[in-house]
Amino acid sequence: MIEIQNLTKSYGQIKAVDDISFKVEKGEILGFLGPNGAGKSTTMNIITGFISSTAGTVKVDGYDIMENPREVKKRIGYLPEQPPLYMDMTVLEYLNFVYELKLVDKKQRRTQISDIMELTKIAHVKDRLIKNLSKGYKQRVGLAQSLVGSPDVLILDEPTVGLDPKQIIEIRKLIKALGKEHTIILSSHILPEVSAVCEKVIIINKGKIAAIDTPENLSKGFDSASKLSATIAGPTNSVQSHIQEIYGVKYVDVISEKEKDLASYVIEADKSLDIRRPLFFAMAKAGYPIIELKPMDMTLEDIFLQITTEEKEAE
Ligand code: ADP
Ligand code: MG
């Protein structure tokens, strides 16, 4: 449905987007994940035809954004980082206005707009001025705006930014529901969001794709048994040096000291080794009881940090 090839965008010396390629299949929800400044908005702005690329191609449903911008724009609903709302219009006035802008068939206007308001749950505020709505409702109006004209593709730039936790859950639910009938690209700099909503994740860092996979596979690619959290009774220095001596241990760090001679440690070992047994024997021999021991699962957060830090080190 969406095909991006060797896309690059330069601002002077800076490459905001640096030679990225990916595909989004019809009906897929793709998460675009990356720290601030990674190039998410720039990529989305290019896909939607808001700005031009320096090099590379964008195709939506087979149409090239440069050759057939109208055909592409017809198929895309866009919610930019800053929703383009007119504060002095009522919700209904605004949606009618967008409807005219998008040159959609006039006959369906009433039904389509009322369907969209139903879906985004804003029907009961349709006569309110947008400026008087809460941030969460403004965001829903922004989403509603992107749905006008029934586009196949939705591009949503950080759709939950600035919302409170309850509003975030509601908007996510809504996006998931929209995913049944639309192809969606959603950007976020927060990981739980992406794993909650998306089937595929692209991690982008400094304009480059650092990883692309399902949230599950991204987690699998990194061995979770290699990192342990342990609470051990004993003088921290001595405990630490005993652990350090165990074969395969890469590092050990104190996470927190609970009381005198009782601390929690994080222990990282080579991926192929399970050091729980050697750890048990080493601590028993030294006379330091293990109070608690558990594997630390790599969260998407860790993976994200690892991937983006590796990139940094490689520079
Ligand atoms: P993200 O949305 O992932 O936070 P952006 O796509 O907004 O990142 O920005 C990517 C990089 O491009 C940043 O370093 C930003 O400063 C730079 N950038 C974005 N727009 C412009 C512009 N109009 N002029 C110069 N630099 C820009
Ligand atoms: Mg952005």
C-alpha cells in the first residue's frame, strides 16, 4: 500500500532523513519509533506531500507522490504533530470546512460527517467552539479531520502527545479500531504505545532505520536470560567482586542499597550462559544469602536504548 524507497531529506548539512526504505502492507498498523529529532515528522511530511524529498520515492497505492500528488493525497488522512484546528469554529463547522477543502462528494456530507463524529465520539460536542475543548477532545477532532473523505491510509504523528493517561488509552483504542479498515503509520517516541497498537515497528534514529520487525520479534532477538536482578545480603564491595569472578559475567552493578549489607544488583552475563547456578554456589560459598533472584526481561524500552546507543557508539 505504501512503498518508500531510498528516501532522503537534507537541510543544509543535516540529513533529517537518510536513505530509508520500507513498505507498509494494506491494513497494517506500522509504528514509527524514535527519539525526538530522529526524523519521524519529516518522513511523514514527505509521505503526505507536505514537503518534498531531496531524493528517493514515495508510492501510495502505486501512485508516486511527485508524479501524482492528487491521487496520493486523496488516499491519505493526515494528523500532523500540531493538529490544524481552527479554534473559533465549532466542531461541526470545522469538519464541514475540511470536507469542502478535501473536495469530497457533496451528497454524502451529512452522513459521512455524522459517522465520523460517532466513531471519534465527538457528536455530543459538535456545537462547541474548538478552543473550548480539552486537549483530548481537540485530538479527537484532529483524528476526525483525518478521516474526512474516507482515505485508505492514515498518517498519525504522535497522536497521544500531551494527553493524560486516560485520554491516551482512549485514543489508542480508537486507533486500533481504525486499523481494521485503514492502513496506518503512527509515530511515537514512547515504546509502550507502539507495542500496544502496532503490528510492525520501525525504530528510527538520526534519520536512519535502526531496526524493523514485529514488537515480539524485536524482544526475541535479544536474549532475556542474560540479565538478572539479584538481592543479596553481604557487604556490597565483596559481593560485587565475588560475582565479578563468576565465569561469563560481563558486569555487575548495585541498583539500590536496601539497608546495611543488603543490596539489589543487576548482573549481565554472556548471552549463551545461564549464570544462576554458579551464582548460587558462589554466594553460598562466600556466605552471602540470595534473598531474591529474577531474570530481567528486556523491555522494548531496553531494546530501543540498546539499538540507539549502539548507533551512537558506531559513529
Ligand atoms: P522527529 O519528528 O523524529 O522528532 P523531525 O523529523 O521533526 O524529528 O526532525 C528531524 C531533524 O531534522 C531534526 O534534527 C530537526 O532539527 C531537523 N529539521 C526538521 N525540520 C527542519 C527544517 N525545516 N529546517 C532545518 N532542520 C529541520
Ligand atoms: Mg516529530
